[in-house]
Amino acid sequence: MARQIEAAHRTALAKGEVGIRERQKAPTLSHFADRFRSFIQVRCDAKPNTVVFYHNKLERLLRFDFLADARLDSIDEALIERFVSERRKQVEPATVNRELATLRRMLRLAQEWKVIDRVPRVRLLHGERIRDFVLDRRAERQYLENAPQPLRDIALLILETGLRIGEVLMLQCEHIKSEALPGARFGYLRVVTGKSRNARRNIPLTDKVALMLRRRMTEADST
């Protein structure tokens, strides 16, 4: 027995010398969820809506015990398809796809952290409803006439410049430039942050937006 123990110890030492390490048992999805929440909280701290999005989708995933109790290295295409089949009985494809995207990001993060070796293929569902709505001039005018402040000015800024709501809310006075860009007449906005490098850009102002911004900045100075 002593010789067997010695042999096992020598084998472990030899593996260590050449970089072979015994892999720890992978955590379950529910246990890994805490690390994922912390990661999202830190990385998306400036985007509270994104934090809420991932938190909500994660909670939906963990409601399925067969998925929550599964070890990460045992989550394969078959188990994911079981989740899709069960969840599809309750919600539309778009909702299922957002939850699948959350699961995929978790598994990719686990692979990046060397918790698992492989990420299974996550197939999204077809058949998402296209929810486009074209705002015509009549509806635009009605909204701007009836919307209270500051929603009226926010809507005007979005309609005239194409800014995202998050970009509008992040604007500061120093981002508004009075000098016009080449080919423009009324100054421009500087978007300094966004989801990608392309989100950082200069946007020419229209006459309506330039007038509104001057008014708001004058009111801010007077108070």
C-alpha cells in the first residue's frame, strides 16, 4: 500500500513538472451564476439597463432545475434543446433567444476562465416578430405637442439626430459645439461613449435642435 501511495505521489509530481494539472470539478450553473453576476455588475456598471437585462434573463434560466443543477461541463446541445422545448411552451421565440444568448455568454466566460474546455453550440430560434414602427410626421407632431418636458426635448433630439436614448442621457454641455462641421450650419454634438468605437462620433445639429439646446443652456445658466 505504501508503494502504491508513493507511485501515485510520484505520478502527480511528474504531471506537475510538465504543466499537467488535475482539473477541478466544474461548478453547477447556479453556483457559477454568482461569478457571472459580479462580472456583469463590474463590466456594465455604466449601463444599468444591461445589468438588469442579464439579471432578469439569468433568473429565468435558473428556474429550470435540470439546467440550474447541471455542471457547466455537462451542459451540451441536448440539454440546451431540452430547455428550449420547455421554455417555448411559455414564451415567444424572441424571449427564448435572449435567454439563450445569456446562457451562451456565461459558457463562453467559463471557457475564458478555463472552467470548461468547450462551449456547446447554442442555436437560436427562428420566427421572431419584427416590431418596427414608422413614426409619420402627423404622429411626431402630436407627440411633441403633448409630451411634457423634458420628454419633448429628448424626443426632438432623438428624432432630429438619430441618437440612442442612452447617448442622449449621457450628453453634457461640453459635448455641444457651436462651431459648424464642414457642410453643416448649426454646430454639432460630440458622442464620447458607446458600445463600440464607431459609436464615438460627431453629429451635425439641425436648426430645431440647435435652437432647443441654446434655450436649455441659457435656462441652465440663469438658474
